[in-house]
Amino acid sequence: MQLTGVKNNSKPWKLALIALSLLVTITAALEDVPTLPQDILRDPKFRAATTGNTIAGRYIVEFDEKYSGTSSDFLERLTQDINRDDPNIGNKLSMTISHEYDSTPSIFHGVSLSIQPKKRKAVLGKVQTASEENVVFTASQNRVVNKLVKSNYVKKVYPVTIIPRPEFTRTSLAYDEALLPIINSAALEVSLPFSHEMTQVNRVHKELGLTGKGVVVGIIDSGIDYTHPSLGGGFGPGFKVQFGADLSGDFFDVNNPSKSKKGKTPLDTCSEKFHQGGHGTHVAGIIAAQDTRYNFTGVAPDVTLGMWRVFGCQGSTSSDLVINALILAYEAGCDVINLSLGGATGWGEDPTAVVANRIAKSGVVVVAAAGNAGSEGPFMVASPSVADNVISVASVDNDYVLLPNVILENGDKFDYSLSTSTKTFPNGTIVAYADDEPEVLACGDSKPSRSFTGQIVLVKRGNCTFDEKTANAYKAGATAVLVYDNELNTSSHPVTAQNARIPVASVSNAAGVTLMGLLGNETSGVGVVFEVELSGSPSLSARKISSFSSVGTSFELDLKPNLAGVGGSIFSLLPVTRGSYGVLSGTSMASPYVAGAIALYLQAHPAHNSSFIGQKFQNFALPSFVDNPAKQGAGLIQVYDAITQLSYVSPGQLSFNDTAHREEKTLAITNQEKEPMTYTIRHFSNRAIAPFNTSQHGYTPIQPAIYTKANVTADLGLSLKNVTVQPGETVEFTVNVDSVSESLDNEPFPMYGGFITIDPVTDYYGEAKSMKIPYVGISGNVADIPIFPKGFPMIVDSSDFLGSHEPGKPYVLKRIPHSRPSLYAVFRLLMGTAHLTTEILDENQEFVGNAFSTSYMPRNTLNPGNFLVVNSWNGSIIDEQSETLGETIPLKNGTYYMRWKALRLLADPELEDSWLTSISDPIVVS
Ligand SMILES: *[C@@H]1O[C@H](CO)[C@@H](O)[C@H](O)[C@H]1NC(C)=O
Ligand SMILES: *[C@@H]1O[C@H](CO)[C@@H](O)[C@H](O)[C@H]1NC(C)=O
Ligand SMILES: *[C@@H]1O[C@H](CO)[C@@H](O)[C@H](O)[C@H]1NC(C)=O
Ligand SMILES: *[C@@H]1O[C@H](CO)[C@@H](O)[C@H](O)[C@H]1NC(C)=O
Ligand SMILES: *[C@@H]1O[C@H](CO)[C@@H](O)[C@H](O)[C@H]1NC(C)=O
Ligand SMILES: *[C@@H]1O[C@H](CO)[C@@H](O)[C@H](O)[C@H]1NC(C)=O
Ligand SMILES: *[C@@H]1O[C@H](CO)[C@@H](O)[C@H](O)[C@H]1NC(C)=O
């Protein structure tokens, strides 16, 4: 997660932003997104991915169960089948296999297939332009895909997608020996990494003596520095890190995966200059560090680790490589697999989710990060964590932060964070940029109240980027900039100021207010000393859901995330070349925390299966009573209770879906104690999330997620209120949503939620704990939520960009040989949609054909990089006829319309009114 100076929570999207973002997106989208014929997309064997993140010409092919051929048999057979239809196709494209997927027992049998154009000249025997070549190639490639989905030896075909590198926030980093933390444990009464008290991990270590011994935890990540003394110092049999492989190499490029040279082991060899490096080592340390230097351990210090490296030193990875890693980890016999990675989708149809789900169903516990899109509002849980049987992990903030201190002239101490691009911060005198807002924000052309040669300048966070603030202070002579937060009650957030020429650091609002008071109208400034050692201090946001943690539900209204781990401000290991230790924040840190806890559980109960374990952790988790389950799942894991409590309730969570699909649910209490147990069953409500505020932002989801103003709660009907369960017996009861209280008119579709609690009344040993089942639901029919905002989809003429298009006036598409088409269909999706199609209509508005089509689209956000989806149109339709399937047909000159159709959430695609439609102004094609 990157924090910027702008708080966008109350910002309606403005025309200027759209224009800017259109320009950025269209420029970036000039490389066309590959499109596929409608009937391939509709074929149940084809699982389309979202546009924007697919890699052209690469597919994951799953073989039919009955097919027993090898991958080369498959390739031979496919080539024959294609040649039979078109003997020349071999001249146009070449097919290679990038990964073979096979495992015993079988989880996923298939290949990753790459279909690439052959050399330019061979295609039509003449030199072609890139776009002509692309048309021919795309058509040929579509034929292959069509052949694949029609073949009886193929079960499913998925496009390969890009999975972004996980982002995390570096709160502090030990660059060299001098910066290593000095921890005042006596004062804090807690030891590093500060998180093992709040999760009962300390208790499990001490009272149960569990350390994860004998349990194998697989990690799919950026590699590991196993030379770190706290990770065993080596690789292979006899070492802590026993399994794994380097699947990516240092220079992995998703578009050219075979180019990077792979290492013999998953060692992270990246140098310090890579800003987002060391991720996998940090994750591994959270699970399994055994550190003598600072006397701390990971959650399960005696586990055996496996690391399958899927990220190079920079950039993204691809879904076919992650699937490769998942299968290797499964085959190596991992008991738990951790994926601190994913893309924000909200749909479980992505192939990494499909494979992770099957591995989880087979009994291996698969744990994945919920994602760091917390600032982007609801429906943003990442895949693969969104898959049904994968445990999706939210993050809560640690009890303590480990940061350096700044000491003011009056002796007050506050913690500070260096900006992500700053290594050291000078001591000296500090002055305020101005005495009051708005000038102290240092935005735009605001003038400093004084000149600052040689001084540190204090500015306030908000209203513009940190880069802008820093540039303003720099112009006035500042040597460094200290930013104080505009939000109360948070510790200092690290800030991002990529282009700053001077050091930048940040402090809390409380520190800023104290400094402002101290400075008064002092022009000579006051002295400040920035200590370099890190020290622990109580966190102002301890045990709260981290602001970056992604918010559910899925678009199919499953309750995600499922559980929370500690992911805000986590001290762990970094590669030795990067300082050996550091504090990072992200759901990437919370996920391995939970994976380590599950390893402790498995040491105690090796025979328990994955869904039972997930449920047990949910039953005994500690919810934060202020937060909706769509942010925290069942709450923060309580490992001792999950391991030692004998009774349980299943399922571990409930979703009441939307109003149209609301159903009665059944819960089952099983008593595994030796005595009869009597329970009292109750429920309590959390606050409801308001996805929209229609009076301010229409149906643009609110970023970040906020709670409804009205107290929107469900009235639950429980068929039992008191129950006695005999030893070894199970008693069922039903739960109904009898009614949901009204929301304000401008806050439709509230996402209500809460917990059903089952409290033991009789307790022979005084140890039985209360069990909790989180529930969520949406009030209203989600099919009624609009998907297209006002003005979208729209057509943009790139040759007349921002030229004033008069409503009703035709657009003009001139097809000029050898040049790119200039018309773009521009989408902005307020909500995800399972299907998005652009149809072409003739001048009488009769259907002619389809221009493009995609499935399982996530929603767009207010972030410029994810504001829009753009498709260019060259005046052709996709030929759906079987003979020439896959070709596009250029339309005759004439007048046409685009008709855009998006499938409403949870709606039946067979019914006409399940589709939201919109028709464009006429387009004159010539
Ligand atoms: C190391 O930490 C443990 C608890 O985590 C504590 O009991 C022990 O005293 C510590 N040892 C040293 C040398 O600090
Ligand atoms: C600032 O002063 C502290 C305390 O004396 C010292 O440790 C630190 O190195 C100084 N910082 C710089 C950049 O010189
Ligand atoms: C800064 O932003 C806040 C909230 O977005 C707003 O209330 C305030 O008026 C803005 N201040 C300036 C100087 O623009
Ligand atoms: C500084 O502030 C004091 C009161 O706080 C005021 O009397 C004085 O005039 C101010 N000086 C300047 C130069 O603004
Ligand atoms: C909600 O209902 C839809 C339609 O029946 C279904 O597809 C979906 O899986 C349901 N979601 C949950 C969480 O039960
Ligand atoms: C909200 O409603 C619930 C159920 O009616 C009630 O228990 C709770 O106290 C209410 N909360 C507030 C803040 O009014
Ligand atoms: C039954 O449940 C109520 C709360 O719903 C509780 O106050 C009462 O003590 C319970 N009765 C018995 C016999 O456990």
C-alpha cells in the first residue's frame, strides 16, 4: 500500500480526473487487449479472465480426466487437429509449452501453452504493418483456442494473467549495524516481534511446547535468504529450508518468461537497490525465524520450510508460474501453503484460485493474503484468497510499533517514519512552513511564511502529494521536510515522496500539533534530534484492522476475508545484504502469521483436515467489536484456544447473500468434552458498511469503506436459545434473518454483519470458551446496483481527444490502411460483472455482431491506474460462424451503434433483464 498526500475518501470523481486518467489509460492501452469470439467466451470450457491483466497468446490448458497423454503428445495432437483445418497455420504461429502440470494424486493435469506469431515476413508473404500482422495472428490464435475448447481431450482453457508484485509498506528498515533496534523490553513487558501475546502464540510455545516440529510449510514468494543465520544458514536436507526451487530467476519478465536464468535454489540474490525486495525472506521469518541476536522467534520456529520463488528482483509474476509453484509445493508434501500475493478481483474464477482451491480441498491448508486495497472500498478481496476453501487473511495492527524517536527541545519524544525513499534524516532546527492552514499544507502556490535556508520544515499531510509539498519547501531553502499526519490517533505513517530531493520523514498528528505549539511564531526554529535507533512504543491503532487491509465481500457475496493475522508493523528478517532485519506492513505479513499458527495446530492435531482447521480458528478468533466481518472475517486468531478447545460449530461463517437470495442457515454444535455442555446462543451486530452514498457520489463505491450513518442491523431468528449437548453429540439449530433495519435513502445496499455467539453456561473445568460465527449480508437486491456510471461506457476518438463531442452527433471511424484505429470504447465499472459485451448494431439498431467481450471483471476504483477499461475498435466484428471462427469481419461502410451489456450481479444470463445495456451515438464507418 502506498499512502499519498491526498486523502481521497471524500472526493467525488471530477471531470478533470477523468480526462487525465483517460489520457493516461488510452496511451497505455494502445497495445490492444486481445479479444476472443463470443462463443469461446460463452463456452463452459473457457474461463475468461479480466481484460487488462491477460498476457496475449498464453493459455493454461487443463486436460480432460480421461486424457493420459504427455504434454508433447498433446502438442502433437493439437498441431495435427489445427493443420487439418488450415495447413498454413503453422506458418503463422508457433506453439510451445511453458509449463507442464501433473501431480499424483492429480490436482491439475495440463499445460501452459504459448501461441506466438512467427517471423513477420512469413505471415502473408509480404511486409506487413504491426497491426495487420496482429489481426492475422489474433485470428489464427483464436482458431487454436477454439480448437482447444472443442477438443474432447481438453477440459478447460484459461488465459494467463499477470499477478502484481505484492506491495507492502516499509515502516523501518535496519540498513546497517548502527540502526539495529534497541528495545526496551522491560518498559514494554513484551518481546519481539510484539505480536505473540495478542495471538496466544507465546502461550502455545510455553504451555503446550508446540513449535511446528514435523510440519512442512510451503511459501510461494520472491525467494529467501537462507544464508541468514536465523533461517538455518543453508538449503536442502538437514536445513530449515529443505524444499523449493527458483522458478523465476532474477530478471523474470512475464512477457518473456524463458529469458531469465534461474538459480539452483530459491535464494534471494537481489541487491539492495530493489525497493520492494526481501519480501519472501520477511514472510519466511514471520513463520519460522529462530533469532539469537534479538532473541525472538517466528510463529512456528521448528517447521520445515519450502520456498518456490516466482518473482524476479523487480516486477510481476504470471498465473501459470504460480500454478506451477502450487503444484510443486503440493507434490513436495507441504502441510500448509502460504501465498502472500494476488490481484484484486473479487471473483474466484481465476485459475490460481481454482488450483489453490483444489489443493485446499485435498486437505492441505492454503492461506493467502486478502490484499492491500483497504483504501479502495468494498468488494476488493484478492484472488487466490477469494477461493472458497482458501483462508483469506486480513491484517490487524501490532500492539507496538518499532520506530526511531524524534526528541524535541522540550524533551518530548515521538516516533517518526522515514519516507520510502529516505535513508537518513538530519538533526537541526525545525520551523513551520506557515503558522496556519491552508499554507502549512504547502500545496499549490501557497507561500511559505519565511525563508528556511538550512532548516528542517514542518508541513501537514493532506490536499496534495508529498512530492508537491516537498518541492515547495525545497524551493524555499529547506534541507529536509517533516510531515505531520492529518488523521488523529494513528502512529506516524511512512510516506511516499518519489521525487523528493531532500530527506522526508513523518510524525503523528499529536507530534505535529505539539511542534506547532512549540514553534508559535518562532522564526529561528527549535532544535530537534532524530535518533537512529529503533525503539518500541505502544501503537495507537493496536488490534484494529489495518487501514490497508482489503474489504470483502466477494462479488458472489461470500464472506471474505475469513480470519485476521497481525500484519501492521511486523518485525522480521530481511536478506543479510539488505540489513538482515526490518519492519514491514501488509496483508503479506498477516497471511504467513496465520500459516505459522496453523503449523502449530497441525503439530498438535496432525489428522485434522483443512476446512475443519479453518473453522476451528474462526470459532475461537477474537473479533474487533467495532468492525464488520467483511473487514476482519472472524477476527484475530487465538491460537491456544483453537488448539485446545474441544467443541466446535460448523460452518465457521455465514453469508445471508442479498435480499433476493436470502436463505435460512443451519449451524451445528458438536460437544467433544467428556461432560454434557449447556450453551446460550445469542447474536450481536456490528456496524454496517455503506458501499455507496448516492447523494454525494452516486453509485461510485466509497473509498475507503465507511459505516452507514443509520444503525443497520439484522434481526436474527434463532431456533434455539439454550441448548444442552451430550458428550460426542451434535445439535443443529437454524438462523434466519427476520428483518434488516432501514438504511438512510442515500446509503442503499448496506452490508450488514455481526456474530452469533455460543457461550458455555455449564463449564466443569472453567476453560470452555465462547464460540463465534461471523455473518454478513447485503440489504437489497444486488442485481439492482448499476454497473455503468453516468456517461459510461463512452466512445473516445483519439484523433480528436477531448474534442467536444455533441450528444447525438455521429462519431467517425476512418479505416486507413496501415494505421491504428482511432475509436475507443471506454468503460468504467462501478461494480464487478461476470460478463461484459460490446455488440455492434446497424443503422436500424439491429444486431450485427460482437466487437469484444470479457468475463469476471473486477470493479474500477478512483485510482488513476484502475479508473477505466479501454478497448480500441477497428470497425470489425468477431465472426461467430464455425467455418472461419476466430476471424474478424470488417464491416461495410455505413452507420453503426455500439450496444454495451453488463451482466448484473448474481443475475441469470439467460434472462434479458439481467443485462444492463447502453447504446452509443451513431458511428460512421468509412
Ligand atoms: C529471550 O526471550 C524469552 C522470551 O521470549 C525470555 O524468556 C528470555 O529471558 C530472553 N532471553 C534473553 C537473553 O533476553
Ligand atoms: C542525530 O543525533 C543523534 C543523537 O545524538 C545521532 O545518533 C544521530 O546520528 C544524528 N543524526 C545524524 C544524521 O547525524
Ligand atoms: C483540504 O482538504 C480538506 C478535506 O478534503 C478540506 O476540508 C479543506 O478545505 C482543504 N483545504 C484546502 C486549503 O484546500
Ligand atoms: C508572535 O506572537 C505573539 C503572541 O503569540 C505576538 O504578540 C507577536 O506580535 C508575534 N510576533 C510576530 C513577529 O508575529
Ligand atoms: C448468493 O446467491 C447466488 C445466486 O443464487 C449464488 O450464486 C451465490 O453463490 C450465493 N452466495 C453465497 C455466499 O451464498
Ligand atoms: C444498533 O442496533 C442494535 C440492534 O437493534 C442495538 O443492539 C445497538 O445497541 C444499536 N447501536 C447503536 C449505536 O444504536
Ligand atoms: C437461557 O438463555 C438465556 C439467554 O438467552 C439465559 O439468560 C438463561 O440463563 C438461559 N437458561 C438456562 C437454563 O441456561
